[in-house]
Amino acid sequence: MKQSGINGLYAVTPDILDTAVLLDKVCAVLRGGAKVLQYRNKLADSQLRQQQAIALRSLTRAYGATFIINDDVSLALCAEADGVHLGADDGEISWARAQLGAGKLIGASCYNQAELARRAVAQGADYVAFGAFYPSSVKPGAVRADMKLLSAMRDELAVPLVAIGGITLANGRVLVDAGADALAVISSVFAAADVEVAAREFSKLFLQEAEA
């Protein structure tokens, strides 16, 4: 498999406008062992998003985590992020690559479509994400993906696979067993009573795989 730094707990930030609160929660997630942090904030204006992204870049560097920006190539460049994650309507991978350069990561949302994943990888995506595998409170209308898709793509694609959508500690392990290299999680980590403990428990799902 191509080594890209996309593995383990892939924490995606919730829509938090209070930067101090956001940074406190992200610190807890990183202490808990998250390997990847994606900055996603649909409520913040451009100025706040820039401030938060730059602050998160410093945190992820301190913890040695991979830092990805959701949807925004310009912000990824501004914050010196490790890469960007693109949805189906967020522009061409080839264009993003031209802007970011060869050293940055590009991830692609492929929902429940194997052909989207094949096309993304052919265009240079460093990893692909499938889901939602379970009902999601963040995206209640998201298309559902079948777990068999992970297994099929694991055998076919030479890039990391990320599973997303309604993932909890109770259902995450079966996705890892099916072929997910990383679990993208928002609510089950950031809304937990103890964010650090929740992140640590998710991280253990991958340690169990390594020991199996």
C-alpha cells in the first residue's frame, strides 16, 4: 500500500466557533492518539476558518499528526496543511494537485461508488473515503455504503481506505476488519463525555488489528 500518513483514528472537527473550545477538544483528541485531524467548520466565516486552521496546524505538528483541510485548497495552502479532502463537487483532483504540489495529500469522498474511487486514484488521490456506513447525525441524508465495498476496494486499490458515517466504538471494529485503514469520526469523539478517553478507545481498535 502507498504510505500516506492516513491511518488509525481520523478525527474530523465539529462546527465550533469558539476557538479556545475547539483547540481544547482537539488537544484531547490528539492526546488520545488520533493519527489524522481534518479541519471542517461549516459555520465559521473565512477569517475565523483561517485563524482556526493555523492554530490547528501548530497543534498537529506538536503531536505528529497529519493535518487535512476539508474542501478548501486555498486554506490548505495558507495553513501549510498536509493536504486537502475533496467531495464530489469540490473541484478536480488534477487542479488541486497543481495548486498543492506533489508533496501534499489529496483525499476524495467516494460515497458508495467504486467507480468514483477508481477514477480518483487514477487522477492521483492519495486516499479515498467511503460512507456513510451507518446513519449519521452530521449528515442525516448521506447515501449509505455497503461494508462489502471496503473489502472489494481493499483488494483492488493501493491507497488507504477511510470509512465514515455514524461510526462508534461499537461498530468501528467491523469496518477495520472489512478493510478500513482509518475511521473518520466526529460526534463519537468530540461529543463524548471524555474526549481523550474516547479517542484512545478508537485508537485501540487499530492496535487490536495489529496484534491479531
